[in-house]
Amino acid sequence: APRVLSGIQPTGPFHWGNYFGAIQQYVDLQDQAAEAYYFIANLHALNTVRDRAKLQEYTLNGAIDLLALGLKPEKAVLFVQSDVPEVSELCWLLLTGTPMGLLERCVSYKDKMAKGLKADAGLFTYPVLQAADILAYDSNVVPVGEDQIQHIEVCRDIAGSFNHHFGETFVMPKAQVLDASAKVPGLDGEKMSKSYNNTLAVFDDVKAQRKQILRITTDSRPMEDPKNPEGDVLFDLYKLVATETQVADMTALYARGGFGYGEVKKALADAAEAYFAAARERRADWAARPDDVRDVLKAGAEKARAKAAATLARAQAACGAKGY
Ligand code: ATP
Ligand code: MG
């Protein structure tokens, strides 16, 4: 059975892309894994969130969301990234062997640059901290959305060259992506992303979310015409939250025509509300006892630290940063 690890940034409320691309896999894998480590990546989030109170709030809320969505503290180790300082030390060891060109090629960095976000060294070196996160726990499998595949490749490159130079030290991880939800589209049709302001939050207020769905722009085909489900954001989102029968009915409706997109939007909002209803209740329950959530995170951090400390010691010994 594999050792599984994944992290998610507390850069804002978690959205459907996070859930269907990543969190759903966390939940499924916690039952199959030998060990499963899931963390709130608050050090990564510092690249984006420069407000102390917000970062703290998003961090705790992120943990509450993961618990509400089905992570079981007795099966999975749930913790906050900064509670394991060993990873930041490991990051340094890895930074020393990482070619600039490897990071310059990273698409997520290039995308953010192209969108005019400011470049700091933290954003540029973020794949190396991510590599340290992954390697610290001897992870075999990293469940992620498609946008992270390149970063896992970078991690493999870094681990491979360290192993080659200093001897077998790190376990080679591989990315695991779900075909059906590798890249969930946002309200504007681009990848749904916290930093692109195009998200449907998993736990938004039901009425607010309904309004947001009603505002999604659609093509201007006349009512009576058949509609094309290919590349249709409404249809893509509906597939995620509707039952199989509902999807089959909607497919038939699209082929037939004779409806307005308003109907699809209403169906989407209804299906979303039903899909997340149980999780919403669990969320209210966890949110009412934040100290219990903090206890879960503290216990998780202890387990995670023990593992990361062993890996760090191994890496230090391998490269000569220990023993003299
Ligand atoms: P940010 O904009 O701050 O980078 P994000 O929305 O991309 O935030 P991350 O914390 O970077 O979220 O990613 C957490 C996990 O969610 C990753 O595994 C990532 O691949 C996955 N993910 C994010 N957006 C999507 C999406 N639209 N479709 C599928 N998976 C996604
Ligand atoms: Mg991201």
C-alpha cells in the first residue's frame, strides 16, 4: 500500500476545483494508503496572503473544511505545514542543488507572471519547498489536479539528482490525477483557481452561490435550438454534482433543445446544494469546536514531525551537513 501525501494552500475558501481535483482523492486514498499525510500549506500561502489575521483564519478554516469533507483523523495525518520546521530545513538542502532553469520553466510561475502578479523569491522557489514537503514523508503517491503535474516532475528531478549525487536517499513520488476532474473550469471557463477570482466555494452560503451560478455567461443560442455540452461550463460543473440519471437526462435535453440556460443553472444550483448538504452539516459541527480542530492538527503535526525528522537526518548525513 502506498504512502500518500498532498497539501492545499489556505489562500482562500476551498472551491470545487480543490474538492473534485484533490480533496476527493484525499478522502478515497485515506482508506487504501499505508500512511496518508494531508497538510494545510500555510508557508506556500504566504506568497499570496500578506495579512496575518486572514492567513490564520484561512488556515483553521481549511482544516475544518477538510474534516467536513471526510478526512478522518484516525486514518489520515492532518497538519499545518509550518508545524513541521524540518521541511523548511530540508528545502534548503534541496535548493542548493536545484538549477535555476528548472524553476524558470515552471508554468504556474510563468502564468502568474503573465497575469502581472509580482515575482518574489518565494513564488519562484515554491516548487522546491513543495518537493521538500513530498520527499520528507517518503511519499509514493501525490493526489493532485492537473496543474500540479509539472511540479511533481520537478520534485522527481530534484530527488533524482540528489540520489544520484549523494546516494539513495529519497523515495520517488508520482502524481495521481483523476481524469474526470483534472482541471475543473471556473465561472469564466479558465481553470478554477483561488487567485483568479472565478471560484465556486464548496461551503459558500447557498443563496449567494445560487446568484453566482445565475451570473455565469452562456452562449446566445435561441431557446429552441439544441445546445452543445462540449466546453460548456454549466454542463461541466453539473456533471460533477449531479447523479448519473440527472446527467443522462441533461445530455438528452441538450441534444433536444427547447430550453433556456436559466433552467440548467437552476438544476446546477439544486444539484450542488444536495451534493454538499451532508458535508455542510459536518462543517457546522466542527466549526463550533475549533479547539478540537486545533487538537487534531497538533496530534497530526507530532506524527508528521517524527517522520520528517528522520528523512531530514538521512538527507543531512548523505550530503555531509551532519557529522564532522
Ligand atoms: P492558488 O490560486 O492560490 O494557487 P488553487 O485554487 O490553485 O489556489 P492550490 O492550493 O494551489 O489551489 O491547489 C490545491 C489542490 O487543488 C492541488 O492539488 C491542485 O492541483 C488542485 N486544484 C486547484 N485548482 C484545481 C482545478 N481547477 N481543477 C482541479 N484541481 C485543482
Ligand atoms: Mg494553485
